[in-house]
Amino acid sequence: MIVVTEREFRSRSATITPIVEKGLSSTKVATKQSSVEALLLYVEVEGKADALLEDLLQGLSNKQPKVVAATLGALTALYHAYGVKIIEPKPPLKALPKVFGHADKNVRAEASNLAVELYRWLREAMKTTFWNDLKPVQQQDLEKLFEGVKSEPAPKQDRLLRSQQAAKEVAPAGDEYAEADEEEVEEVPEVEAFDLAEPVDVIKKMPSDFHEKLASAKWKDRKDTLDEFYEVANTERIQDGRYDEVIQGLAKSMKDANVAVVTVAANCITVLAKGLRSSFAKYRSRILAPIMERLKEKKQSVAEALGQALDAVFLSTGLSECLEDILEFLKHKNPQVKSETLGFLIRCLKTTREAPSKPEVKSIADAATKLLTESTEATRSAGAETLGTLMKIMGERQMQQYLEGLDDIRKSKIKEYCDAAEVKAKDKPRPVAPPPKAAPPPQKRMVKKAAPGLKPPVKRASTPQTEKSAAPSPQPKPAA
């Protein structure tokens, strides 16, 4: 059994290279297995693998093909045991095109095994990093290997870290809430292409005369500069920066008389919000209302572009942040705006991963209930779907108070929408705290009883005389 202590852990930089060059590529099976186990233990003890990964990847540049192949095999074992949440997947992904072009067939075979293992965890998101650097034949070969993985369930971490082992031991046995939490910890969050992509500095690449052309009196100039901005910003991940003036221009474009300009401006908002994600949240209050005001546009292509822009803004923030504007536009006098806003609210409810709070539930339910009596059928149906989707998240019991007074036909319609809705959030009631432990009974004081036939000793009160005698007598002064 291999034991990695703190001393060996600190010597990692001096031990990994010999393990890679001698241990992993050894012809002895036991030596090879022990070398892989040593690497697994390093991760187990440290709880992360950044430094280990950096040392290990140097083996891919080794002149001996057997060392390169063995290093790829070790990487596959590490990811199989711990997954991509603990071990960063980007460095090996970037190295894949080089090893796929290696002259040795064993190296290429191990590279394929590593690619398949990473595909188990990352799925299509992994292609963002390296796919375009592969040859078409290599892409086709990998696609065939990926087919066998697509039907498999989502992978779980196979080996626990020391910190996870300690947490598992501390958790009380039979605690159903602790077991539920443990299941949630084991679930690996979905990795998106955004997580693996390198951020692009759009401000540096955008047209230098963007703001001048956007203020042009000619609609074609405005559209062309927006098209140029879209081409630059249409990337997986955007580097954060000062986009205040850009947002101001895009918000103004929502009022443009030309629908082609409005459509492209909405597309620019979509790619900017998707590329910045949470960094876009600070612009929400300045862009959401102008988009929703333009929802009165009846042309389908424009309405779709506006809807996609709203969805992208929502994903960069959340339901709580967008709800105030949504509820305000549900009171809009234009039926088209009201209907499209309801559609946006329904998509938000289906997409959000956090259940709304009780005050938010009440606000949504009250607004949707009022819309059940609207003159247009589309608005009435959207109101019922909103209540049904909300019921799917919160549960029928919590929604009963908001359905009182509705006729059976409307209740039945809401229930149909509830059954058909697919949501990502579920209201989880807080676990009831266990009753406090009973205080231990007071301990009885032991009192010594006098022996039978003997009287207990009587304490005499002290007198000034006795106190005086107890005091030390003054020493006589020495003669002069």
C-alpha cells in the first residue's frame, strides 16, 4: 500500500518526473500500477491537481513514445477517478491535436482513450477547445468512438478526496438530509463550451467608428455597423470590459424605425449577454425595458430576435432581478406586449434553477390570475400556462390558495399545463429541525451521614477572642 504523507506531498515536484519517465512506462505491471496509484494519491491528499497536471503534461513532450503513451494513460485514469470538477480539463484538451498527429500508433490510441474519457464528462462542450485543430479523418474516427458514450448516464466521481472522506465520516448515519446532500455533491454540474473557451477582447476588435455610424441618419450605416459588431461579439466567451456606451447605443436602437436595425441590435444583445454571462448583469436595468417595449412588433422574425435577447439577459441574471420589469409590462395596454411578456415569464420559470420566494410566487400568481379574464385567447392561455408552470415548481398544495375562486374549467386548464411543464427548479421545503435533546436529570448531592449512635459535630461560632488568638503576634522591636 502506498501512503503519501505531507513530506512526500511537498516533494511532488521532484518525484513526478521520475514517476512519469520510469514508473508509468515500466514493463512491469506492478510498477506501472503503483505509479498510477501514487499520482491518484497525490490528488487525493491535496484535493486539487493543478501543479500535478502541469508536471504530468511535460511527459507529452518526451522523445520516447512509450513515455508519451503512458502519460496519456495516466491522465485517463486520473479523469476517470476524479472527473473534470477536480482536475482542470483545458490543458489536456489543448494538447490533444499534437498527440493525435504523433507517429506512434500507441500514442494515438491512448490519445483516443483520453478523448473518450473527457467526452464522458464534457460531451459536445469539449469540442470548442481543440476540434477545429483536428483533421477531418481524425474527427470522424472520434465521432464513431463518442457514439458509444452518448447513451451512457452522466458519470460520477469514482474516488473520494481525503477532505470528502472526512466529511462523509462526520455525517451522522441514517440522516436522510445528509444523504440527500451527499447525492447532490456527487452530481457533476454540466460543463458548457463557455467554461472551456478563452475570453475574446471584443472592445479591441469592434469597429473603431461603431458609435459614429450607429448615430448616422442612414439606416444602412446603422445596420452595417451593427452587423460588424455582431461578427466580432459572436463568440463563446467575451472578456469583461466597459460596454456602457455600447449598451446605451443598443438600447437606443430598440426604438429605431427600421425593423432590420432592431433585429440586428437584438442579435447583438443576445451574443453580448451570452458571451459575458454574469458580467452582463450590471447592464440589465438599462437594456431589459427597451427590449420589452419593442415587443409590440408583430413581424415574426423581429419578435423572435427580441425574445432571444430577453432570454440571454435573463440567463445572465436571474428571475428575481428580472421580475419587477416583467410584472410592470404585464400591465401594458398593448395586448401584443402583454402576450409576449407572458411568454418570456413562462420561459424564465421553466429555465430558472432556483424556485421563486413566497412573495415572488404571490406576485406572479396574482398577475397571471388577472390575465385569465383578458379579451384575447392567447393572453388567457398564457396566463393559465404561467400558473401551471408555477404549480409544477411549487407543488399543488402551495398553489391552492391562488386558485380559489376560479371555475373548474380554468383549474383543469392550469392542471394540464402543470402536467406538461418541464422545469429545472423544485421548491424544497426546509427540513424540520430535530427536537432538542432532553436535559440530563440533576445529579443528587451526596451527603455524608453520621455513624449510628454518634452525634454530628457542632460548628461553633467564632468569637473575637479566638480570632485575635489566631492572628500572628507582633514581634518585639529590637533594642536600640
